[in-house]
Amino acid sequence: MKTSVLSIEGEMLKEIEMPSFFSVPVRKDLINRAFVAERSRERKPYGAYKGAGKRHAVASWGVGRGVSRIPRLTGSSRAAFAPQAVGGRRAHPPNVEKNWALKINRKEYRKALYSALAATAKPELISLRGHRFDDRISFPLVVEDAFESLDKTKDVTKTLLALGIYDDVLRAFEGRKKRNDGYRVPKSILIVSSKAPKGAKNLTGIDIRAPKDLKISDVAPGGVSGRLTVYTESAIEELRGLEK
């Protein structure tokens, strides 16, 4: 697969050959499986207090009274401590020792990552995720390395306008939802770059990742493939190392 390398002004500079995994079939089932396994490792352990439901003075009445031998509060006939009693302990409470992480084969995860990267080259999948971009864009979207040196937000904004993808940043800004701890922000553009352009950090919904740090949750947030992604030319050269 070949694609055009664009300048920061949006002009075509040259054509380059993309890594072979950009042409593999998009396996949505595999991407979702890898995403679930990845997120399961981030789940925080939790458990019940070991003394919950057991902090009562209880004793069984024993046999010979024609009633059950369930533990009862001292000086009362009310049942306690037992799992079926009101206010009693839980039969099988959650414990912090439980390992929530799901396993996935290393080769299977790598194949899912290849598939998710291939989806960034398909405009129909990118559009299906709700991203906004100019219809004249050819994917995958690759820009020259000068993009990495843009330190001002206004310069990055100017480049995104020239590339025809700035509307997606506006979509993310308009789609913010207020929460108790801040805002829930939709995912916008993913920038894959060896050196992070500082000016892009202030734009809503944009994530910046180095090629060696790419994960399924970056390329396919929520397990849904087809994120609008911008690669720098040097990042593409680094990604060729994934072919081995």
C-alpha cells in the first residue's frame, strides 16, 4: 500500500510505501477481545471488610427448644452473623486477592494491533466512528516530520485545518459532557509521532503516542476500530519494526 506524505501546509510532497500490516483484514472481533483483555489489567482490586457482619455478640440457643440453631444476638431472639440473616455476613464476599486480568496470547494481541492500525487506513470505518474530515483526504494520513516541531497551538491548528481534519477537534469540544470530576471528552485525533508536538496537547480530545507505546485502547478506543489517526513520516519508519 502506498500513501502520500503531506506538508504542514497540506501539500503533497511524495509517496511512500506503508508497512505491510496496513493491508491486513480488519478483525473487529479480535480487536474487541484484545481491548477487553487490556482494560481488565487496569481494573482495581476491591473487597469487603473482613469483619463485616461479624461484629456481634452471638450464640446459638442449641437444641431442645424447637427452634433453629442459628446464631442469635445475646439477650435477644434476633438472628445474626449467618449469611441468610438480616444484617449478617455475605456468603462469598469479593476479596482483594482476586485477579481480574484476562489473558490473551502475545501473537493474538499483535494481530489485533495490526488489524486496528489497518482500520486507520479505511475512511468508511473512520466515518462510522463519527469522526469528521474532508472527503478528499486519502488514508492513511501521513505528514512530514516538521509537524513534530510545532510548539504553538495556533500552528498545530493551522496544520489540522490544512489537512482537513480540524472539524473533528470541534466535534470533540462540542461533545463534552459535564461530570462531577470534570468533563467526559469524546476521543478525537490520535497523533502517532516519535516526538510529541507540544502545541497539540491543548486541543480537545487529541492523544499523542510514540510508535513503541501504541496500544489497542489508543488506536481503537472502546474496542471500536477506525480512529482518525495522523502519522509522521519518522513514526511510519519506526512502525516498520513491528513487521518483524
